[in-house]
Amino acid sequence: MNLKIRYLSLGCLVTFLILVGIFAGPTNATFEDTVNGLLFSGEGLMNTIIWDIRIPRIVVCLLVGGNLGLAGVLIQLSTRSPLGDPNLFGIGGGAAIFLATISAGIVSVGQFGVFLGCIVSSVIVAILLAKLISTVDLTPTKLAIMGIAVGALTITIGTSVISHGRVFPTQVIGLVAGSFTSSNWTIVYYLLPTFIICSLISVMFSHKFYPIMLGDILSRSLGVNPLKTRTITMGLVGILSGASVYAAGLVGFVGLTSPHIAKKVVGKTPINLIIGSSLIGALTTMFADQVARLLFAPTELPVGMATTVIGAPMMMYMAAKLK
């Protein structure tokens, strides 16, 4: 199948899920009421539901999924680990710890301060992990084990901080298992430029991943500094992961599964993997959110439960293939 047709098919699937997100929900509104609300020609209540609740949630969901898909492929390309995932490796856990201090009342900052703090916290973990990878010869299996250990440690610290602050349980679930219920336009304004800038830099760096994939020794002989490239790449992963955790908490396995699905759909070249993983990450997260939102409506499941159902079996399959 032509590559353009495959990208078009992904776009059509995303469009379909956007329409589901707009028109489906636990309300008694008719299709006509929803259309009128979408076009600002109906009652004020439907306008509010569409433009202040459903559409911001859709946009945030797509951006978080795109962030995680892009972060996942950047980890896998730069570390050569097929099990790379920003939240599984504890990079998103850095932001989770910072959010835990906010929830527990230990730190008090404004909305932009929360966003910036999440990014800085995740970048610190990402850079430390990049330095460790570059100084210690780690096989993909060892790297995965170390990453999972770091992730478990950050979650433990975060939940301990939350427990100390006696935070309401639903806040804990939203942070640890992921939730889009608090999506709003302010989050969109922070996420959109973050995703665009990181995507552009990733595309610019895509040609450097060819030698990196051959190993550090060969990449140096080809004129590419693996430490510098990996540090910049993992810095981008930290920014993307921190922004995602700020917006929706820890949504697991999207970064792991998106690159592997992208390889089957758009091929294995770094540029196609970067674009394809972002699209598939957005598609996967959007699908998971619709399942979590509508399956037992009006009760919502944590979106991380839906992504885990998809990602956990894939991780077990990938782990079984590792030597």
C-alpha cells in the first residue's frame, strides 16, 4: 500500500475518533442539539459542553498521545532498546513526583509554574538516564530492567508524598493511572507549542539516528557524537514526558507500543517512525480515552487502564524476543 494512503488512513481514523469525542457522551442531547452547539447556534449549555469540555479534552488527548508516541520512538532510536517508554523508564515519574508535591501542598506555584516544574523534573531524570546509558555498556534487556526500576522508584516516591499530604484518592488515581477529565484550553496552549517545537527538532535530528542505530563505535567513525545526540534526544523526551504528565498524569505504554505499530504501518526509517509514532500515539490515546469515557458512562475509567490492556501484552511479547 502506498505510504501516502497509509498516512491518510491514519488521519481518517483520528478524524473518526474526534467526531466520536464530539458527538458521543452521557447527555440527553440529540444530534441536532450537538451540531447547533458546535456551530454556536444552540443553547448556551450545549455550547459550553462542546467548546469548554469535549473539544479541549479531544485536543489535549491528541497532543498527549502525540507527545508520548514521539517520546517513545526517540528513546527507542537513541538507546536502541525496543522496550523504551518514557513513563515505563521513569522519565514521566520525575514530573509525577513534582505534581505530588503540588497535590500535597508542599510546593505552591501558578499554572505555568506547574507546567514548567513538570518539564524540568522529567528532563533531569531523562538526562541522568542518558548519561548512564552512554557510560555503561547496557544491553537492551539490562536497560529495560534499569528503566523499569527507575520508573518504580519515582512512582513510589510520588505516592509516598501524596500519602503524606493525605490527598483525596481520586487525585491519586488521576496522577498514577492517567485522566483527561481536567482538560481545558490553558493546557492546550501549553502543550501545542511544546509538541510542535519538539517535533521539528526531532525531524531535524532524524538523520543522526541512522549511525546511532549501528552502535556508538560506528556512529563516532561516521562523524556522529552518540553522547551529544543521545543527551539532546533524551532532553526532548523529558520535555515531552513532563508536558504529558502535567496534562493527564501517567498514561502508560503509549510510548512503547506506538513505534512498533509505526514500523508495521509506515516503515522503519527514522523520519517515518517519528511522524508515524506521533500519529499512532495520538490515535491510540484518543481511542483509549473514548473507551474509558464511554464504556461505563457516566462513570469513567482511568485512561491508563485502557492503554495498559494494549501495551502490557506487547511488552511481554517484545521481552520474550529479546536476547
